[in-house]
Amino acid sequence: MDVIPEILPVFPLTGALLLPGGRLPLHVFEERYRNMVEDVLEEDLAIGIIQPFKGMPESEEEDGDIADAGAVTEEVDDLELYEVGCAGLIERWERLQDGRFILLLRGIRRFSVQRELPMARGYRRVVADYERFTVDDSDIEAEVSPDQLMAALRHFAEMHKVPLELDRLGELSGLALLNSIAMALPFMPAEKQALLEAPDVSERHEMLLTLLDMGIELRSDVPPPLLN
């Protein structure tokens, strides 16, 4: 498994979900989080994606299917964080001429927040405990049948009038499909957190099937998902 640090810089992002084995695009333009990316790249560390407990201000800038890390403003300093997040490694990155970053994070393991540390260059850091989630190492290789997921996804798309490229989604492996659906669909933050905290892939699979089958409320402040 990839080496992950005990002291973990974190992005607090409402509705952003990173799962072990999943990949999350991020657009980073606020100065403090550009500082964080610079430090992570220099020291070959990981980044923690975690939701604030009481929600976040909406971003003024949208970037399609790229999670908008610029949504983090000064107000985030006072927001309590959920107990569980997911650590990710920067798999690809690009720095734009104006200093912004475009990143692709690969989820490696979930973590529990033991305590929060003083900020470093303006961004938040936590002491992370990974022992509760050792199952993530083997779950990345778990076999997941895509048939039930695809059937439930078709029903969900019809019920909520969500445009999805189902043919392309059907080409994904079961685990990649599960991660893509869970991470990209605009579930409410509490439901995203429940998917993250599911004990293992099997229970996350069952929970996702239940969410897809229910007439649940979706977030209205995000664009339609691009699950392709």
C-alpha cells in the first residue's frame, strides 16, 4: 500500500466524496490551497478530502465535473469537520499560468480525525488514524457485479431525469462503476458521508442500491453529473 502520513492536510468540501480506488478531479484556485498543493508535491504527501459538518458556502465558480476546491473560503476555519475522510495521492497535476492547479486524486484509504493541528500556510491539518479502515487495502481488489448497479442506475436516471451515458458506464468494472456513481451523483452531504463510512465495499454496494432505488432529494446547487 502507498505510504500515507499521520499528519494530513485536508480539503473541507461539502458534497465531495473520495473513495479508496476512486479518482477525484479538483480545481484549486484559492491561495492557501495552492500553498497546500505545493507542499504536498514537494514532500510527496497525501491530501485528505473531508466534509465540513454544517455545510459550505457555495462557490462562485463552476467547473463541470471537476470538484471546485475554490469553494473553500475564510469561513471554513470555523466549521466542524466530519470524523471520517479519505486520503488521496496526486496522480496527475497541472499548474496553470495564473497559479491555479488542476489535480487528479486517487483515493488510497479512509481515515478518522484524531485531532486538528494548527494551520500551516493557511490550510487545515489533522492527525489521521487509518487503523479502523485497514479493510480498504483489500477492498480495492473486491469483485462487484455491475448488473444490479446498472439496472438501479437506469431506474434512477429515469426517475430524476438525470442524463447519463449508460453505454459508456456499462464498460466500467464493478468497483469502478460503484465508485463513479457514489462519487459523482448529487446525493445530499449526509448520504455521501454514509457511503464513505460504510464498513466495506459490500455494504457500500447495498447502500448505494438503496439510494438509487429511493425517491431521495438531490442537491440542486450542483450541475448534472458527468459519469463518463
